[in-house]
Amino acid sequence: MFLKIAPITIFFSFVVVALMDPISAGKPPHHQFPIAQSVPGVRLVGPIGPALRRRLPPPPHPPLRVTVDNYRRRLLAAVNSIPPLPAFAALAAYDLRSPDRRRLFLTPLRDPAAESAPDKDRPVANDVTVDFSGNAFVTNSAGNFIWKVTPDGEASVFSASPAFTAHPVDRDQKYSFCGINGVVYLSKGYLLAVQTNTGKMFKVNAEDGTARTVLLNKDLTFADGIAVRSDGVVVVVSHQKAYFIKSDDSWSEGVVFDETALEAERFATSVAVGGGDRVYVLYGHADEGQWGNGVRETFSIVEIESEKEQKEDTVWIYVLIGLGFAYFCVWRFQMRQLAFL
């Protein structure tokens, strides 16, 4: 296992809004500090914090996840109400180019099934990703579907594929209530989404919302956050471990080729990819906030690495050194032969 503290660790003294339990992190392209957001509330590190803090919804309606639209310089935040308040889910967008980080829209996200059936679970706007056109995709972990929000803030149910409910769920497990969770947009025109209560991954067409299960060599137990590296390797994080996954056929199938154990008691909830394809995990201590076990003042971001990839890199270094030494020996032998002519 390769696990080390990243250059940035979030401490109370550096946090603009100090509430509890960060869940996800994003990074604007022109800032050197991450945005780490919490439940309930938002923790912001770096120059964008003070203005944006004033724009974010108050604690009764905290953001659950955030992401950054690099092309339009927007911060997108999935917003939810907290019981006993009435059910409310929304997507908020903020302009990172404006000095006051003005809010562009706050779009309610409706669950028609929940509205028609009072006993149905309230919608949970969980993770959010964005495509090159500025369309945002938000997962509903309670309803097992994905919303789409246009750049102008118009929302609709985008994908309620039968694939999302095709797999059995163990209702006795702790997180059986949490369905579609982490989601990421891939440049080839589709989304990858993971499901917490089944450990499945889905490939979702970003045009029409059709989805199918990605065939993996193992389930992603308690899958939560998801991110993709520039080389196409996908990293999925649970509170127990991080999965490194690759595919050779555009994600019809995939292989978990390595796993990195995480500190389960610190409850990692999100993963992000930084410069040089370095992978960072946010330890959110989510159980403490979810079950009301207390208020935490410090959180951390750690860098993780694939041990197998590190070993492969080491092997190639030795191979290159061996080839260089062999070339040197041949050259020296030829020089000695010439000396006897």
C-alpha cells in the first residue's frame, strides 16, 4: 500500500467555513488550492473562499458535493435540505470569474416518483459532473436516477435506466439506502457512475441516457467517489479502499488491477486527480456527521498510489539500466577488437 499525506492538509485555522464532515473536493484550473466541501456546509481553502462562502446556501440546505466546470469557470454544488425540513434538492452554480462569485442559478431537482408517493425516500442530490458543453449531471442516490441540468439551469430527469435497479440489494447492510452515487464524465461522450449498495459500475450514454452495467472482475464494495486519470485509469473510493480500474474496450468491461487500503475509521468519501495524474483522497469522517456523533475541526487530504504501478515503473527502470549496460559492454568489446587490428 502506498499512502502519504498530500502537500495540502485542511486544518481549522485555514478553513473559511468550519462546519463538519467534508465529502468531496474540486480544484479550479487557475488556483493552487482545492475546494473541500462538507456536510453540513462548505470548507474552502484558498483565494476563492470568502466571497463564495457568502453565496452558498445556509446550513439547513448544505451542499453535499461540489465540482468545478473548468471551461466555464463555474463551481457546481449539489444542495439538499436536512430533515425535519421538507424534502428539497437542487443544483447551485457560481461564477468563479466574478469578484463576488455571484450565483448563476439555484435549480430545484424534482423526483416525480417521490412527489406522488409520500412514503418514498426523499431525493438526495449526491454527486455532480459536467460535460464539455456545460451540462451538469447529478446523481439521485435515493431514487437511483440521474438528473441533467443545462448551462442555463433547466433541469430534467436524464437517466432512470432499468440497469440501475437490476441488481439485488442486501437490505441488511449498513448503506443499503444509497444507490447511484459517484459519477464522472469521460470525453468520449459517456458517464461512468458507481452504485454504493451493489458495488456496480454503469456506463451511461451522455446523449440519450441509456445505461448498461460495466462487467468487472469484482464488485466495488461501498463504492462512493470516482475520478479518472488522463491515461484512462479510473479510481473509485470507498471508506475502506481505493480501486484502480482500467478498460481496453471503452468500458464495456473493466479490470480492477489494484487496490489500496484506506483508514476505514476516517471514512474516505471522495477522490480527485491533480497535476501529473496524482490521486488524492479526502478523509471526510462522514459517519460522524451522518449519525450526529460530534463536530470535527480537522480533516485531511492524502495522496495515494497504486503499488502495482509503482513496481512496474521500477521494473522498467531496471530494464533500461540493463539495456544501457549491455550496450556499453558491446561497445567496449568492439573497441578492444579494433585495438588488436
